[in-house]
Amino acid sequence: MIRRNILLNPGPATTTDTVKMAQVVPDICPREKEFVSVMREVEEGLLRIVHADPEEYAAVLFCGSGTINMDICLNSLLPAHKKILIINNGAYSSRGADICEYYGLPYINLKFPLNSRPDLPLIEKTLQENPDIALVYTTHHETGTGLMNPLREIGALVHRYQGVFAVDTTSTYAMRPIHMEKDEIDFCMASAQKGIMAMTGLSFIIGRKSMIEASAEYPKRSYYCNLYMQYAYAKAHGEMHFTPPVQVIYAVRQALLEYFEEGEAGKWARHCRVYQAIRTGLSAMGFRIYIPEELESGLVAAALYPDDEHWDFEKIHDYCYEKGFTIYPGKVENLGMFRLCALGAIDEKDIREFFSVFQEALQHCGVAVPVQYNDRIS
Ligand SMILES: *Cc1c(COP(=O)(O)O)cnc(C)c1O
């Protein structure tokens, strides 16, 4: 009935028909008790995914795309006269630095190469030399390249220096197993259209209640995007402060049921299968992956454009799109790349079908397969 598109872009992801259809509900005012109980169910599920004890942690919901979470954490969790440390090895952490810039927040932008792990001793040295750092922010998985960051190790350092650790987990949450305590996370975040495989419009931050409560005293830098305000309102009324994305929340409830049915381990195993099929397909065609294998997330493969005069990403994209497969460009300046992501409700078979279309697309454009690289890039 509904055409099934295979989205290999980094979110929104392919959804099941049952999640799509869950949005079709009788009209309801979100202030009704019936809707409040749907919200409660969703909050509980979101906490359970990251093994967060509801006594210690809260899930705070917002209407917006994933970037709203980054904005909220950075502007809400900084005490007066303190500083933020951004551990930056990718486009999403750079966005975090941009947010600090826009709010005029004092921050240190600790930059590392985009294709390697951040240097832990340098992070420790920075924390040691700047006792006014109160909030440390990084990205779990840099979706632009497919690089994974070592959260536990960074988190342990942050906590050794009494910092608050906020992590953008938008492209790992509900895919790779995450455990708030064991992974040393105080705040994590995601939005409904990625790992939980629902629709765009709902984003959420999971964080330590004691830290959110402490932030009531911090300078207020935004009205709509303030963490404590939204938390306190939900605690008192069980609802979002302003109009929630009603139908998306019904889709999220259904997506959570399907998440727990598949299970944390089962879902991660499926993502791994899909990723393996992507990697196998790419290497069979001779493509090179930007990130060294041992640092890959297992969710996003960023392949370098081959050195072939007939390579035309737009043309290849359009060919695949016509057949129901969406591929996505890279996100690193001056380096031609495209990305294939293992996010949504897809499996190995979809990837095998994709590669037969992708082969056709390259043939159609006259690109030689296996693809070639001049050895100046490696
Ligand atoms: C998708 C994503 C976001 C949010 O992007 P939006 O376009 O605002 O939804 C943030 N961080 C990471 C790591 C992401 O992958």
C-alpha cells in the first residue's frame, strides 16, 4: 500500500508500516489525561532504552529536530562564570561549538583530526589547567564520517574533574547499546526519526534529575529551549509546556513497542548485519572507507569518491532514488565522499538489492568497476 523506500541517509530512517499507521488516530487535545498517559509511556520507554533508573534520570521531551537537544543542553547546563569544553573531531561537535558561539558562552574548542580518536591525555591536561570547566560536551558517533568516540574513557576523566558530561548520542541511541551509568553519561540525547525508527518532530534529552534541578539557578539564555523549564513543567503537569507533536508521539509509542520486541541485542545484531553487507558491497566494488576499520561505528560508512571522470554523485543518486534507494553525500570539507547508513527498519536483503541497483547506476554513468583511486589519496 505505502511504497517502501530504503533510506541509506543518516536519518530520517526507513520505518515500518505499523509505525507509519500509528499516527492515524482520532483527533485529541494533548491536555487530555488519555494523551498524558501516552506521554508517560513514551518517557518510560525512552529511559529504559539506556537503562536509566527513573529515580535518578528524567526523559525531557521537546518538539524539534535533533539539533534542538544540542542547543538546550549547551545553553541550559552552564553555571555562571564557568566554561564549556567541546571535544571536537567532527561536524556535529563543531555544531556544538557554533551553538556556544551564538549564545556567547565561554568555551574551549578542543579540536582533533576527523579520522582519529581524541587524545585522552590532552583532554585530561585541559581539564586540569581549566578548573572553571563545568560542562564537557562531545558526540558519541560522528555521523558525518562514521567515527566512534570512546565515551566511557572520556566520561571517567570528566567525572574525575567533577564535570558534567553531556553527549550527543543522536546517531547511536536505540542502535548501539548504551548504559547511562556504565558509560559515565550524565546527559544524552536523540530524536525520534533515528534509532527508534519513528518520525521527525520529537526530540528528547535524558539526564540526571539532580543536575537538571541544580540548573534552575543557572543563567537563563533561552525561553523556548530551556531544560529546567520543560522538566519542571512536565513534572508538575505530566505534559510538555507547549504543544507537542501529537501524532508523532503516537508513532513513537508504537516504535518503542517494536524496539522492545526486537530487543537491544537483536536490534544491534541486525544493524551489524546490515553494516557488514554495506561494507562487503563497497569493498567488492573497490571503494575505500574514510575511517580506519577499528574506529568505525558500524552504522555509517563514508566511502571516498573514486578518481573517475564519469563519477557524478547527483546522477548516481537520482538513478538509485528512482528505484527506491536513497544515498547521501559526505560531510567533510574538500573530501568527496558519500555515505551509506545502517539506521532504519531494513535488513541484509535490502542492502543486497541496493548494491545491484548501485552497480547498474555506475554502469549507466560509465564509471569503471572496480573503482579506481589515484594513489595521492589513501
Ligand atoms: C542527526 C543528528 C543530529 C540532529 O540533526 P537534525 O538535522 O537537527 O535532526 C545531531 N547529532 C547527530 C550526531 C546526528 O546524527
